[in-house]
Amino acid sequence: MGGDRKAALTVVIPTYNERVNIDALFGEFARLKKAWPIPFDILIVDDGSPDGTREAAYNLGQRYGLDVRVHVRPGSRGLGTAIVAGLNLCDTFLVCAMDADLSHPPILIPTLFERLNGFDGTVASRYAVGGRIADWSLHRRIISRVATRIAKSALDIRCADPLSGYFLFRTASFRGIKITGLGNKPLLEILGRQGLGVFEVPYEFRNRAAGESKLTMRAILEYILLVLRLHWTQRGPLGPSKETIETAVAVTRNS
Ligand SMILES: Nc1nc2c(ncn2[C@@H]2O[C@H](COP(=O)(O)OP(=O)(O)OP(=O)(O)O)[C@@H](O)[C@H]2O)c(=O)[nH]1
Ligand SMILES: [Mg+2]
């Protein structure tokens, strides 16, 4: 749509009723495109949003001169499975996943890219030294902290923010890993299954400014089932040995 450069990176963005956020989000991507020489395209995975998210993505993608594809899954719902569908559709060397609600600033992508070095992936981290969460209620902070603690201890993961929805990976590095998307934490599935090396980049997570949250009690229960499943797989006879789940983590300040 926006040019003939072959993209090196695909940014996968799951959406459900995010029409109100697409304009500001694509505006940020347009600024990124001007400032950053690495060619990227955007893959929106929309689950048939009734609010016109898909049309907004097509139209605004053209208006901003971005390379935007929209993959629609009319009969499905689920943030995690949408990300996995997007990851499976990517044929670029690198892939990044992020939310559409402006919680994840696109301007961090060049830092995620630069910090890759010899690592398999980089994680935009709320909980690494220097990371921050703006405007979250105490209740939301507690849920996130407890969920993170559960994942880290149940799965022996060292990454400070294994539940982050904002991450960048070499596409080939996770091709052999079965990622279901169930439980809505694909990064946890990647980190919990195999010893990939990830580098954490601290950033400021911004609270959703518009549109509705999809965090429900059901999502929390599905998350707990995911951790139990991964825990059981690791320790079961068919699971990987403990060594293979070591995660190399380093922390840097986002300058
Ligand atoms: N394709 C698809 N995307 C979804 C679905 N549910 C949520 N999303 C998208 O996934 C991203 C994260 O969802 P959010 O609702 O922001 O979830 P959250 O960040 O845990 O909660 P809040 O930020 O408080 O709203 C957003 O881009 C949503 O539009 C879904 O069922 N299908
Ligand atoms: Mg959100």
C-alpha cells in the first residue's frame, strides 16, 4: 500500500473495537516511518469489530502512507489467538507484537531493534529497572504484579515482564515453538517453553485513553489455566529440561 520497499519487520496488532485509537496510533507510526530507515509493515488482525476498525485501518493506513494489511477473523474472538494468527502470517525477518490502544509507544521499536544484537528477541518491559506504568489504578497494578509473580515462579522465568504484550523477535527463533495464544500471553508461551535469549528494554506503559478494556474475569481464568498448562508441560515427561528454559536477561535504560 505505502511503497515498494521490502519490509524487514512486521508489526502485528490485534484489534477489537479500536476504531477510536487507529488515527492516533497510525499518526505515531507515520512519525516513526519518517524518523527510522528500517522498512516495516503493519498487520492488523481484527476479529470482525462491529465499530469499523477494519475500514479505519484501511483508510488511515493509506492516508498516512503506511504499509497496512488487515487480516479479518470474522468467526473468532481472542487477543492471544489473534496475535498467533498474525505471527503465522509473517514472512519478514523480524516480527513485533503490540496493542492498538496506545499503551505501547511505536517510537520504542527502533530501541527494541537496536538492542537485539545477538539475542532472539527484545521485550518492552514495564518492570525492568527504568520501566513505568502511567495512570493505572491500584487494583490493576495488583492484578498485574500478582499475575507476573505467579508466572515467574511457576515457570522459573527470569524476564521481569513475561506478560508484556509488546515484544520483538527474530521470526525464525520461535518457529519451532507451539504457541496457542490461549490465555492471551503468547510471550509467556515463548519464554516458558524454550531457552531463548531476550533483552529487556524498559519503557513507560500508558493506560488506555479511549475505547473499552477487554480484561474480564474469564480472561484471568484463562490465564491461570495457561500457567498451569505450561507448568505441567515443563515438568511432565515430555517437557524440556530445566536448562532449556533459562532466559538470558539484561537490563538497559531506554535512552
Ligand atoms: N483480534 C482481537 N483483538 C483483541 C481482542 N481482545 C482485545 N484485543 C486487542 O488486544 C489489544 C489488548 O487488549 P486490551 O483490551 O487493551 O487489553 P489490556 O491491555 O489487557 O486491557 P486495557 O488496556 O485495560 O484495555 C488491543 O489492541 C485490543 O483491541 C479480541 O478478541 N480479538
Ligand atoms: Mg490495553
